[in-house]
Amino acid sequence: MIELNNVTVAFDGQVVLDHLSLSMRDGEFVYLVGATGAGKSSLLRLLYMDLKPDAGSVTVLNFDAATTDSKDIPQLRRRLGIVFQDFKLLEDRDVHENVAFALYVTNASRSDIKKRVLHALADVGLSHKRNQMPHELSGGELQRVVIARALVNAPSLLLADEPTGNLDPAASSEIMELMRKINMRGTAVLMATHNYDLVRKYPARVIQLKDGRLLDIEIK
């Protein structure tokens, strides 16, 4: 599903990822932890190919970064779900339209789009909020809209960048229950987080990004 070998990334001569390697299997749940500025977001950008490595190889869902043309990257991203910490919702569109937006470029019929959006919103418990605008929702509800948008294409892999970072403890637990449910249905999840309490409460494989390298660790 994910295979990174000896990957190096540098910005302005500063090495952020240093001969880093990672392997992740189908259906796995993995936490990515590390200090602020350690390079977690850069690693995620490599996986959805918003960033190319300076050295090494990146393969995600059989797409090789070295040989994948820029015009083919949208095909990869349709097989990924991406959850951002800062939501990135369209403020002038309601919940339904925000979730549907990713489907308009797929040539799906309007009836199919409606069915898939309602299914995704039901998955995250927001069917009753489908006609509301983003500014009318709580932080936890906004994050669930983002997760519904990520799920609407039935991705094989969900990438989540600090999905609970702006939420209170109760909303964070709701989001984690949802992420675990998604994983139990077979979707692989790679979640960047600095919330070690959640990692302890919902145990899974943990990889730590430190000094540009990845280590499998245990959180106690």
C-alpha cells in the first residue's frame, strides 16, 4: 500500500527527511508522531504526491512518484482520502455540496453523487446537517464533514493530518471512534498526531519521525 525507500527531502538546503523508509500494509492503522516541525506534513505530502523526494523512491497504491505524470496524480488522489487539520471546506457551499465537490470531476451521475454523499454523511452521523453551512457547525462537526468528503470516493487509504488538533477532548474521542470504525471496515489509516492520550486510548502501530528518520515505537 505504501512503500518508501531511502527517501530524502530538503528545503533550502535543510534536510527534513533523511534516508527515510516506511512500509504499510493493506488495512493497517498507523499513528505518525513527532515534534512540531519534525516533517510529518511533508511525509504526508509525499504520499499524495504534492511533493517529490530529492532522493529515494515513493510508491503509493502502485503509483511510483518517479514515473507518475502530473496529469495522473488525480487518479491516485481519487483512491486516497485526505483529512486536513484546518478543514479546507468551501464556506459558500452547504455540507452536501462540500462532500459532493470531489465527485463532480469523476463523471458520476447526479443521482449517484447524491446517493454516495448521503451514504458518506450517514457514516459520520451528519445526514441531518446536510443543508447547513460550515459556519453553522461545531469544530467536531466540521471535522466529520471533512472525513465524509474523504470517504465519498471509497478510498483504500485515509491520510489524516492532526484531525483532532483543533478539537476538545469529547470531540476528539468522537473523531477517533469514527476513524477506528472506518479502519475496521478495511480502509487503511495513517494518522499524524501529537495527542499521546488518544494513542494510548486507541492503541495501534506507532511510528515516530525524529531527526528525519522513522522508528517503530511503543507509547506507554
